[in-house]
Amino acid sequence: MVRRIQLRVSLKEESQPNILLKKTAKYLSEDEKNITIKVLRKSIDARKPSIYFNYKMEVYINEKPSKTPDYEFKYLDVSKAKEVHIIGFGPAGMWAALRCLELGYKPVVLERGNNVQDRRRDLKAINQDHRVNEDSNYCFGEGGAGTYSDGKLYTRSLKRGDVRRIFESLVHHGATDQILIDAHPHIGTNKLPKIVQNIRETIIEHGGEVHFNTRLTNFTVKDNKIKSLQLQNGNEMKVNRVILATGHSARDIYYLLNDKKISLKAKSFAMGVRVEHPQQIIDSIQYHCSGERNELLPAAAYSLVEQVKNRGVYSFCMCPGGFIVPAATAPGEVVVNGMSPSKRNNKFANSGIVVEINADEDLYKYEHFGVLKGLEYQKDLERLAFTAGGRTQTAPAQRLTDFVEGKLSADLNPTSYQPGLNSAPLHSLLPKLIGGRLRQGFKAFGDKMKGYYTNEANIVGVESRTSSPVNIPRNEKLEHPEIEGLFPCGEGGGYAGGIVSAAMDGERCAEAATAGL
Ligand code: FAD
């Protein structure tokens, strides 16, 4: 017999051996040796000082759970199959390629950046020498923007596909099966490269192709149908179906499409700064403790949102126990983002705090840029950060309360941001639309989380790559309405926001691109 039950385990109980088994046996009035537990979900309830773990479980009484995973991935040998070209090997491109293997089509992936191993050198060059390789950086390269990240896997887009399928395929490629259980699963930047490499190996082993250092520079359209791809190495490839999964930082692709008069739309997005607190401050607020957090508890996270003058101000991509990283994709700009190792054991907590930018109402000074107005606005802010940071990858920063009170900081707090910080008057440098709302937002956050609004935190500029400022349209067949065979996909098209939703969109585009091929 199988029973589904929920149990609460206190922090004190959690440290006791076999506590779940003991509590379950007692709850069901069964003998411990007759039951086997399969945990379905584990979450932490820290709303009150007495913290609990909530478990959802399947309990097998006098029987054993099946070891078969929910999904079995059957990848076919596609070496002689029809080809689907995939531009970009981020989550959207990777899962598009995996889905092609299941459907019996050969994915040919073209990726502008390096493989995960060589990409490390490019990241070191940004962090230590302030040199940005325009093809291989924190956003570009094998695994896309998701490789050197926190690897948070939660998504709000539950309806947009099967989240569980993506999780199971991550486990299939080496992720811990803990991600199937945790209410807020994450993988960590130290584990992601191996998983990404395993995905690449699956693709190649089954007859697919993955080409690194291969940037798409142009393509040919004839009779409204995509015909060939031109690459930066001078090669040309004849194509039939192309999945365009180049992410939201591939500005050259938006320019290319716009120059070719292929329709695009301006899209609302968000920009702001990254705030960094000592992790201990966040732990003490969230876990109601004064010193170190209990060792059974993970580094605490938070999620904040406030409406300020008709625009949302909210936390984005919060990284507990993490690092702020330089996420620029070209020289002359400063962009910050965050990542964490799997243990989230760094001593800082960072999060983007961003303001909604409404493409129809907020960008009137940029109207002459047409559909690319948001992109140009983004670029201006990143250039401003570069100048204010000191014209290197050093980022402009300010103590949090100084920012809100409009004072230049005499000095800054310690930081995890490796290229370093430069004190700058962000309160006056940021456009009012963003700076003014952030200042009000931070104060409101301080009311919601006592201790959050503190001069022990820095704000670091700028957090500008939250989502795409451009939408590449597609029809009900997921094809660009004007170009047969071109399938805009993932975050770059405006169809995803995060690793999991991009992966799900990749799967959907593979299904659409192979239909009737
Ligand atoms: P991308 O991941 O951007 O991939 C696009 C790929 O296309 C890149 O590899 C790029 O090199 C390639 N490309 C671009 N132009 C060309 C071209 N012309 N020719 C060939 N190839 C090209 N999301 C989460 O859900 N959880 C997180 O914890 C998280 N943390 C993040 C941390 C950081 C530092 C960053 C930068 C992002 C983070 N994100 C996170 C966001 C997440 O990474 C993206 O939402 C996701 O990667 C989007 O997937 P994608 O495949 O659509 O695009």
C-alpha cells in the first residue's frame, strides 16, 4: 500500500538520526521496518522563530518504491537523419538539441563562445585583466548564460511545459536528484559545467554536432524562406530549419534582423542595481537569529517586491552565499549579475534590485531608435556604469543608505566582486525613472525585512540584463511570421526568463521545427 502524507520536522528534530522514519511510523501506527519513505518535496518554514522543515512523502507500506524515473530519455542515433540548425548553446539551444535526438533529427549546433573548460580562461581575463572577449564571457559560451550562475531552477511558468522533464534530464546528465525534491532547487556554478559538458557529449555520441567559436554573422532568405547561414569563419551552410536561440545579450543578432527589415517588437524589461549584504545579516533576518545560522539551514534567500509610482521594483536572481560577477559582453560597458556555488557558502548575499521599464511609456527619448529603443537605453546605462566605475571592469558602487540619502560614500563595504568597486554617486547618475524608484523601494524593503536597509550593504551598478528588451515575433507554429524555417527561441526571442523556461522553450521549438520535416 502507498500513502501520501505531509509531516513537519522541527529544527531540533531534524538533526536526529532516522527522524523521518520514526515520525512517519508513529503517524501511521506502523512498524518502522515495514515502511519505505520517498520524499517528494522538502521546504523550510521560517516565518516564525521556531523553524520547521515540511516534508511531502510517499510512504510504501510492505512494498518498495519503483526505481524507474518518471521520464526515460531515449536518444536515437541521428547521424544520418535530417538536420536542424540551432544557433546558440544556452539552455534553449541545449534542450532543443536533446529534443531533436529524441525525435530522430540531427541537431547541428553553432555556438560563438568557447567550450566550458576554455571559457574559464575568458572569465579569468575579465575578472583579473578587465579584458572582455566579445564571444566568450559570462553570457556567451557553452551552456550560455546559465553555466556560471547560481543555477536556480525555479520558474513561475508552470504552464509553459513540463518542468519535471527538464529536472529529470538534468539529473540524467549528472545533477543531484535533490533538485527533484527541494522546493527551491539550485545546482551551483561549480557543478553546472560538468552537466553542460555531459549534455554536449550526449548530443555528439548520438550523431549530433556542436561547433564552438562559430558565430552566426548573417543568413540568406529567398522566397520568404531561410536558405543559408554565414559564419564568422567565412563558411556558409545550407539550411532548412533554424532555431535561433542566441539569448538576450546577442545585440548583433537584433541589429542584423533589424537591418534586414525583419519585424521585431520593443518589449518591456527591467533594470537596476545589484545589492550585496553580508550573508549573516540576511540569515539573521530570515531565520530570526543573532549569530551564525543553524548548520542545518541553507544560506537564507529573500524575494521582495514593491510598487513605486506605477512600476514594480523587485528583487531578481537572488544569490545566497554567492558572488557578484562581471557580465559584460563587450568592452566599454559594465554589467553585473550573480552566481553561487552549490553549497552557497560564500559570506555575501547578493540580488538584483530592478525597476520595470515600460517600453511604451518610459522610453520616449529613445523613440528614434524604433524597436531597438530598449536595447539602446540598456547600452547607455551600461556605458554610464563603465565611465563611473573608472573605465575598466571595476563597477560603480555606493553604500545602500548613502544611495538612498543621496550621499557619496566615503568608503565601501567589502565585496565579492572580483574586478573591484569604485565609489560613485549612483543616486545622481542613474536616470530618475530607475534611481528614484530604487531609493523608495529600498526603504520599503527595509520596512518589510528589518535590518535589510543598512549601510553594511553596497549597491553595485548596473543590473541591466534581466530580460530581453526586444521580442522576435513568432506565429502559432513558433516560426517567424515572415520567414519560413526560422524559429525564434528562448530568452533572446522574449519567450523565456531563466534556465528552466528557456530549456522548455527549446524543447517546444525543436518539436515545432521538426514538424513535417
Ligand atoms: P543564453 O543562455 O543567453 O544562450 C544563448 C547562447 O547563444 C550563448 O551561449 C551565446 O554565446 C550564443 N550566441 C549568441 N549569439 C550567437 C551567434 N551570433 N552565433 C552563435 N551563437 C551565439 N537563470 C536562472 O534560471 N537561474 C539562475 O540562477 C540564473 N543565474 C544567472 C546568473 C548569471 C551570471 C547570468 C548571466 C544569468 C543567469 N540566469 C539565471 C539567466 C539564465 O542564464 C538565462 O535566462 C538563460 O541562460 C537563457 O537561456 P537561452 O538559451 O535562451 O540564452
